[in-house]
Amino acid sequence: MMEDEELEFVEDLEAILHLTPEVQLAIEQVFPSQDPLDRADFNAVEYINTLFPTEQSLANIDEVVNNIRFKIRRLDDNIRTVVRGQTNVGQDGRQALEEAQKAIQQLFGKIKDIKDKAEKSEQMVKEITRDIKQLDHAKRHLTTSITTLNHLHMLAGGVDSLEAMTRKRQYGEVANLLQGVVNVLEHFQKYMGIPQIRQLSERVKAAQSELGTQILADFEETFPAQGSKKSGGPSIVLRDACLVANVLDPRIKQEIIKKFIRQHLSEYLVLFQENQDVAWLDKIDRRYAWIKRQLVDYEEKYGRMFPEEWCMTERIAVEFCHITRTELAKLMRARAREIEVKLLLFAIQRTTNFEGLLAKRFSGCTLNNGPGKKPETPLEPTNPFLEDESGEDNVSEKDEDLDRPKKPKAPDNPFHGIVSKCFEPHLYVYIESQDKNLGELIDRFVADFRAQGPPKSGTDEGGAVLPSCADLFVYYKKCMVQCSQLSTGEPMIALTTIFQKYLREYAWKILSGNLPKTSTSSGGLTISSLLKEKEGSEVTKFTMEELCLICSILSTAEYCLATTQQLEEKLKEKVDKPLMERINLTGEMDTFSTVISNSIQLLVQDLDAACDPALTAMSKMPWQSVEHVGDQSPYVTSVIMHIKQNVPIIRDNLASTRKYFTQFCIKFTNSFIPKFINHLFRCKPISMVGAEQLLLDTHSLKTVLLDLPSIGSQVVRKAPASYTKIVVKGMTRAEMILKVVMAPHEPSVVFVDNYIKLLADSNPETFQKILDMKGLKRSEQSTMLELFRQRLPNPPSGPDAGPSLSFSAPTPEQESSRIRKLEKLIKKRIQ
């Protein structure tokens, strides 16, 4: 009961002395201390455990109790001193508060005096500045009145002079005066309610209307619509009239320009009518030669008549282009059957050349549409689609000329398509022609391959990219450049579809179609033949030439894969942005990836099949009757021989595609090691000596496989870590299997535990195979399997785990009981 009362008292005391975190933090800042008794989260049990970590330390409990009592007495003295020192604090605090209140009252009185004086000063300043503000307003109104009267005088005089000069056709003086009158009239917009001002404004509008009508009549008289251009140079009157038209309604200027250009191009419409021979595409050069002469004639006769900012030369050229595009489109619709590829390309070439000439001569400021896309940034030249695309604008049907105009005209040429757009509906002729040409090209590639045969081993051609691949992509580049100059719209999408079609045909007809065919049979080979020394040529499936061909096809497919990706990027750069999403060559890239995968699989199958008879011989050897351990077995020699025959050839021919040679090594290892382990399970029964011989053979194969990437090479390279990990993991398992087989099966528990430790395989079938390899009877195997199932859940299954002993840590209940016993002992000693 007394112990319970003490516990309740301690709990009540703790509740009273519990401080908030803010108060506790303030106390720690004022009185920093490292004493555990001063911590807010003080735990008596932990403190006692610190003082008495072991039962032996309880021997000095009296000394600890005396130290604590001494601390308590010293703390009581400190508390007593502090309490006595605070006796007079309340009286001193009240006196200090009264003095502070008096000082505040005095300060408030001084502030009030200063505020009163500031208000009086402000009132005085307002009285002084009142008269100055009135004078400022009067001055402003007077200045405005004088300015308005001056403007009114200028407006009245200007209107009278304008009307007089208009009647006399003095356009030079009118041009300067009219702009001034219009500017002055803008100042009177807010005074339009005054009748006199409104009357002057109406007179200005009437003069402007009269000037517009008069100038149009003068131009109509000088340049009649039906007749030819008036002989002689341009008159000074018309030049000044153009200056006046700049100030008038913009419609007057547009009407002058429209009439002059229509009259200037009237001859063109007659010369190149639809029924004229010169109108057809084969004589399209004459159209552009005619406009060149006309522009030169205009510059000589009328260049100074129109203001420079009117850009009349460019306007004439632009209108010519619009007319030409309309007329050519109408003509080609009527004679669509007569359009041939060469004729179409000739016309497009001459037209794009003319558009490039316009871009060099004019800025394109009169065109409504702005410049096209941003110029594309050239990439590194790793294939035909990444070469530097800089050159001239001229396009020729020859390859060297076609390689020059690399950049599409849309980004740099504002005139791109202004005429050549009319050819776009007829580009199907070009697309069909390219479809036919590419079909013939693929057929030629097939015929050339059959005629020339596969690359010869031991030559530079072995493992190299097929020449036809480069020819195909060079032709693709030529077509892409041509088509991008013709159009960046739907024809580019149609051309992309053609590209996709023949990329797939090249992959299947040239690459996959020429891969050597494999045979799954291993006929003609017996165990006795494998144990002989001269079995090499009988085992190899593919000849050296065929291995070189497979490597060459693999390298070609890799080149096609990379180049197709770049082709897709270039097509997206050259096509219009809304159509970019429709260009997708992923399917074709997947096709080349499939060819690469099939080629690697063929190489793996070939070497794998060559090693199969040796593994079969291994599984049929009488391992129970082996009497001594010697050098590596003949089947190991056979496997190593096949590896040394194939791998150097494959490595040398895949020197340019190192990553795929690594894939070949990994795939072969992933195929060979499981097959080797399966054949290992078939070696039964095995004696102790036989198991040792197999372990030696396994180590030899492991060494060869680790050295596989550089076997037979003068330059020794470290194998990739990923490959080494696969070999070590797989062959280590084979070694562990043989070590388990070598272990005695008595006592059974030790054998089962050793199996679980070494193999970490919980599959009973694997354990059954181990027992078969040891040659145990069925009754013994049944007992072993039952024991295996019983022991499986309890022992650790990891390869590094093993039976070990460890002391268990005390449970929380045991720890709590030990602390309670220690508390009781301390309380008794204190009492």
C-alpha cells in the first residue's frame, strides 16, 4: 500500500511540475545544463540504469545515495537563498512602474505641442500658395487659347490654299500642305461642336475627295486600261500625285497600284493564253524571261515615279506570280494526261529557281503571309541524311547537283511556293515515278546480290555493310530533298509511305531473305566420332562464308536502323508542322531490329548446335567407372574447338558493332550453360572420381566462357561485367551440383543441409536429380526426399547462410521486470 501511495504522489507531483515546451526552452537558454536531472524528458529508469548498468555496480549504492542526498541539500539551500532574495522585489517593481507612468505622461504632452505647431504651419503655407495656383491656372488657359487661335488661323489659311492648289493641280505643294492641314485639324477634334470648325473640317474632306478623284482620272488618262502605255517618260505631275495619294485615303493608293499593275501585265495575259504553245510547261522559261524584261523596263521608265516605300517592282512581280499560278493550275488541269515526270520536274525546277531569284531581289514586304518555319539546324554527318545541307538553289537531275540544294526554301524564302504551289496537286506523278524507280532499285539489289554472292571471308568485305544499303539511303536522300523543294505538305506524307514500303522490302528481300537456313538435325554424329580428334569439320553447321554473311547482314541492319531513325527526323523537319505526327517509321525500325535479333540468334544456334553432340557424349559416358582424374575430357576439347572456330570469326566481322557481339556472347552463354547443366543431370550414376573429373571439366569450360569475348584475339579485352556475372552465376551452380554429388549421403541430415546450403534450391525435382546422379536406390531416395521436405522451411536457404548460434536479446517484458526489481532495491536502501 505504501508503495502505491508513493507512486500516486510521484505522478501528482509530475503533473504539477509539467511545463510547456516554450517555458522549458526559455529555461534551457537562460540556465544551460548538461545534468540529466535537468532534462525535460528525464526518465528515472534510464538514469538508474546509467548509474547501475550491472548487478555488480549495486555494491556502491550507498555512495550514490549519499551523493544524491548532498545534491538535494545543496538544491534546498539554493532555493532558500532565491526565495529570501525576492522579498523586496514587489515593492521595488511598483515604484519603478509609477516612475515610468509619469515619464509617459510628460512625453505625451510634448508630442501634442509639436502636432499643434505643425497644423498652424500647414495652414500658413496653404494661404501663401493659394494665389500662386490661381496665377498658374490663368497662364495655362491663356497659353491654350493663343495656341488654338494660331492653329485656327493656320487651318483657315491652309484650307483656302489647298482648294486653290487642287484646282491648279499643283500636287507637289499640295502634298506638303495637305499633311499639315490634316495634322492641325486633329487638334480641333474636341471642338467639332462649333459650326465654324465643323465647316472647315467638311471643306478639308471635300478637298481630299476631289484630290482622290482628280488623281485617279490623271492616271487613267496617262495609262488607259485598253491601250498601250503612253509614250515618253513619267510626268512630274504624276510623281507628285503619288506623294499626295500617300496622305489620302489608303484606298486611293491601292486603286492606283491595282490599275497600273493590271495595265502593265495586260500584255502577259495575251501572250501566254491557254491556247498558245508558249503557255505549256516545256516553255515555262519564257514566262520568267518576259517578267524579267518587264521589271527592267519598269525600273528604267517608271522607277522614280512611284515612291520607294510603295515597292512597285515587288508588287508587279508578286502579281505576276499570282497570275502565273492561276493560269498554270488551270492549264495543267486541262492537260493533266500530258504531264510527265521529267516535264513536271523541269517546270518545278525553273519555277523554284525563279522564286529563289525573287527572294534575292526583294524582301517580301508586300506579301500577306510571313516567313515560314525556323531554319533547321544541321546534325552531325553520320549518314546521308546528316550531311551539311548548304549549296546553291539550282536543282539538277544529276546526283551531284541534287546534293546541293539541301535547305528547304520555306524558312529562308518568303516567295517559296508562290508559283510552285500549283504543281502540288500533280505531284502524284512524281510519287508514282519514285515508287516505280525504288521497286526497280530493290530488284536490281536482289539480282546483284545473287550474281556477286555473299561477302568472301578473309577480305575487307566480310562483316561490312552491304553497298546496296548505302545506295538505297542515298537515293532516299535525293528523293526527300527533291520532294521538300516541291512541297512540304501531303506529297511528303505520300513519299514517306513509299519509303516505308521499300524499307520493309529491303529488310525482307535483301537482309532476311539472304540469311542462311539452319537445319535442326545433327545427323551423322555418334559418341565415338565425338571422342575422336578429327571431328571439327563434321560439326560446324555454317561455313566461314556463311558466318561472314550473317555478320554482314547484321551490320547492315544496324546501319539501316540508325539511318532510318535519322531519316524520320529529317522528314519531320522538312514537312509542315501539322503533318509531323503522321510521319512514323517505328515499324520499319522494328523490322531491322528483328533482322538483327534473328542474325544473332542464327549465330547462337550455329555454335550451340555444334556443341550439342559433345554434351550428348558427356551425358552418355560411363562416369561410374572412371578410375582416375586426368586432363580435361574429349568433349570439353570438342566444345572449346568449336568456340575457337566460330567466335574469332564472328568477333572480327562484328568489330564495328561491338555491342551486338556482346549480345551474341550473352545469348550463347544463357543458352549453353542451362543446356550443360541439363546434360550434367543426365550423367548418372557418378562415382567420386567421376564427379571430380566432371568438376575439372566444368572449371575448364568456365575459364573458356569467361575468356569467350577475347578468345583467339591478340588484343585481350576485359569482358563486360554483365557477361562475367552471367557466366560466374551459371557455372558456379554447375560446380555446386558436382560438389553436392561428391559429398557422402550419410548421415542424411548433414547431406540435406549441405545441399540446401550449396544450391539454395527448394525444388524437390532438382534434389531428386542429385540423388539419381549419386545412384541411390528408390527406398533411400524416398527417405531423403521426405527429410528434404522437413528440413526445407527451417534452415536458411541463402548460399552464404549457415548454421550459427547466437544469444537471444531480452524481451521487453524481461527488461521491465529487471528495472522494477532495481527500483525496489534502491528505495529500500534510501529508507
